[in-house]
Amino acid sequence: MNIFQTTISKTVLTLSIACFLGMGETFSQDKLSRKERKELDKSVKGDRLFVEGQRYMMLEEYDKAYFYFGKAQDLKPHEPAIKFKMAEILARANENDKALELGMEAIELDPSNKYYNLLIAEVYKKKNKPAKAAEVLQGLMDSSDDNQHYILELASLYLTAQDFDNALSALDQAEEYYGVVEQLTVQKQRIYLRKNKLDKAIEEGQKLIDANPGNSSYVLALVEILFNNGKGNEALDLVKESLDTYPQQPELHMAAYTLHKERGERDTANEYLRLAFENPELEGEVKAKAFADLMQEFKTDDTEKLLADLEEQMITLHPNDADVLAVLGDRELFSDNKEKSLQYYQRSIAIKQDNAHALQSVITLKFEMDQDFEAIEKYTEIGVDEFSDRAEFWFFDGTAKAAQKKHTEAKESLEQAYKTNRGRNKQLSQLIYGQLGDTYHSLGDEEKAYENYEKGLEINPNDEHILNNYAYFLSLSKTKLDKAKQMSERLVKKYPTNSTYLDTHAWVLFQLEEFDQAKNYMEKALEADEAPSGIMYEHYGDILYQLGEKAEALKYWKKAEGKEEVTELLAQKIKNKQYYE
């Protein structure tokens, strides 16, 4: 007989058996009583409803699934699988009390079912009853060796319930099951330290070291425990023992540096620091942090020599490390080498833009050094992109834009600075109000400008920037001149040689028609300024004109000609030899 014939024969045989069974079932049903047939029909219908519920559950249509499971339960009230599925849906909807009730009914009908027990444990956990969840899980594990892989979950439940003795027991079982694992050891150490069993915690740490020879991270973890518990000598012995076996571990050289430094053994400590910095395997970030800490120490010739040596090592081994370049920028800044500091910071940002310290240093240095505002804006925009939750970068961005006369954009950034700051940093709020006042004035909204100035003065009544600009703008609009005079007068009394404040006060006096006093203060302003602006010369000419010194007035108007910051009327004044408002 060939394969094809064999296959046909098997198919025929299968069909014959199926027909026989079907005939038998029909024959049997004929023998059933009406009550038995009714119960059988209910069971079959219940099974179909259950299958339908399963289908909707797979489709994640849980309301429909629950409906069909409920209908199935009406027909088969003692079927645990139906109760379990309904409990599962209820637990998913956080209806935990109902889920627990149905889940417990399922377990009563089928106590050994693993999935029913796991669901009950999960519901207890969601109800913040970890001890009850642990009880269920422990029972499940006790019932079968096949359930031992739930030991980590059991340990976690005991920890949550703060049942530390049972947690330790579970973690020991987990270690037997999985071997020595960092996660388990660390948890055991925490429990032992909580129970003031330092020796046991140390023992666990040593176990991890022995299981992972040459891994410095486990040595450092135990060193930290020893050091924090007053065992600095034991910590140092452990570090040196590991270095004797595995000498190329720069992290342990750093640990030895710290431990010797704590003992006041600076020379020995520094030798370990040099060894760490000579190793290219030690990350630039770690070196930069240690270098920064060293810079904060009392300055001595030895410290400066050490810093110079370490700097050379860093720049040789990590020339393109952003953290290294940033800390070298700090060192140059501390030495007041602003140009070189700026170069380091800019190189750092070119590599890694998310360094807030380096970004802020670049921006403030560029402002301080009067660099091009368009170049400054490049960095302020990086700042607001990388740190949109930090108000200072929005403030810097608004200030840079205002300096370029991008007043609308400046206003948007400054308002964002205000929203982001939310009044937490009062000094920054004061600066924001000052800049917003200037910006609103440039946009022609004097009311908003003065409103912001007033808010700034509420924080600091002596804010020089606000006092000067507020007084000057009031003088230009010839409003509240007494208030303007009071503000500008305070400034010139405090800063009698500041040409900007002297010019403002002179112009306020001019608007009050106190021309002799205005001339006096304007002369002081011109004398104090090495390179007077065009507006200062123009203002002085205006004052002289009002005093009848018209020839002198024309002379100073001509001095103002061609310079920046002059009024649109200057050309007309020169042409007609007459003052115009």
C-alpha cells in the first residue's frame, strides 16, 4: 500500500470514528431525561458565551467581554474559570473589592490553580495589602516546586510590608535559586544595615566581590558601606588589597585618594590622584569633578602645581571631553583669563550642548565683554532649547534680542522668563521687570513699561537700571517730572561721576526748565565720559540754546552730527540754527 492510499485509509477511519461517536451521542441524548437535556443545553450555551467573552477580551473590548462572561456565569454558576475571567476584568478596572470576591470564589472551587492565586495576590497588592499578597504567594510556592521562580516577587512583597525577617529568608532562597546577584545582595545589605547588623552587611558585600573578581564597582560599594559606618581603615585596606591584585583600576585609585585625604595624608592622597588621572580608562567626567573639587580648596603653591599637572593630563588624554573642557574653562575664569575661559566653554558646548553651567558662563562672559549680540543670541537660543524650564536662559535670550532691537521677540522671551520664574528668584524677577519695561517702551506701550518699572522697584527701590530709564522716559514724555527728578537725583548723589546718570538727570532738569542746573550736570556728564554719545552732545546743545548761548549750541549740535543715538530733529536744528522739540 502506498503513502497516498494509507492517508486515504486513515482519513476514512477518522471519519468513521467521528460518525460513530456522533451517533452514540445522539443515541445517548435520546436516553437522557428532559431535566438532564436541559442542563446539558445550559452547559453548552454557557461554554459558547464563555468563548465569546474570551474573543472580546482578546480584542480588549472588556465591557462586552464582561457582559458575556456574566451571561455564562448565570448558566454555569459554579465554573471557576468564568469567575476568574470576570475578576481579571474587574481588577483591570481597579474595582478591587469585587475582583477579590470573585477571585476567592474561583479559588474555593479550584484551590490549586496557579493563575487564580496569582490574580488574588495582585489584587491584594493593588489594595496596598502586601502581607496578604505575600501569604497567597507563599502558599502557592509551598504547594509546588514548579512555582519557585516567584521568589523575587515574594521577597519584594515582604519588603513592602516591612517584614524584614521573612524578606531575608526569601532573598536567601532567591540566592539559592539564581546564584549571587547584585540586586539580591544589595537588598540584603539594606536590611542588615536597617537592623544594625553591619557585619552581616559587610559579609554580603564581600560575597559579591568574591563572585566578581576584578570588578571595582563591587569593591567601591563595600568601601562606601565601611566608610559611612566609621570603618575608614578597613575601607582603605580593602581598596589596597584589590589594587594589589588588579592594579589598573583608576576608580580604586580615586577611592584611595579620598580615603587618604580624609586621614590628612595629602602627599599620599595626591599620588593616588595622579595615578588615577594618568589612566585613560577613567572617565573625563570623573576627573573633571575631582579637578573642580580641588580648585575649591585653599590655594597653595603645591595645589597649583598639582592642578597644572592634572590639567596637562586631562587635556592630553581627553581633548574632546565636554566636561573636561568646561572645568578647564572654570580654571581660566578663576585666574581671570576671560578670553581663554570663553574658548574652553565654547569648545565644550560645541561637543555637548546640555551643560547649563558652561552655557551660562559663555553668555555672561559675552555680555560682560561687550561681544556681538547676534553671537550671544546663538547661545541664548541653545539655552532656551535645552533648558526651557530655566527662567534665566529666557531672560538672557530676551536681553540679547532687545539689544538687537528685536523688540517683539524680546518681549515674548522676557514674558516666558517671568512665567517660568514664577517669582521664585526675586532678584531675577527684578531684572525681568526692568528689561520688560525697556522693551514695552520701545514697542510704544508706555503704560505697560511704567507698570513693569513699578513692579521692579517694589522688589528693590534702589534698582539703578530702572531708576535711570524710568526717569529718562518720563522726561521724554514730560510726565511726572517731579517723580523723574526724585529718581535721577538719587542716582547722581550715589554715583556723581556716572555719565549716563548725569545725562539723565540733566535732561529731567531741562524738561523742568531748570536750565542752569541742567547745564551744570550735563557738563559733568561730558567730562566723565571718555567718548560721549551723540545724544549727550545734542542735549548739551539744546540746554545751551535755552540759555541763549546759540553759537555754542550749534557747535555741540554739529559735534553730535554723524554719531549714533541722536534725535530725528538734529539735522533741522543745525540747518535752521534753532531748537525744536
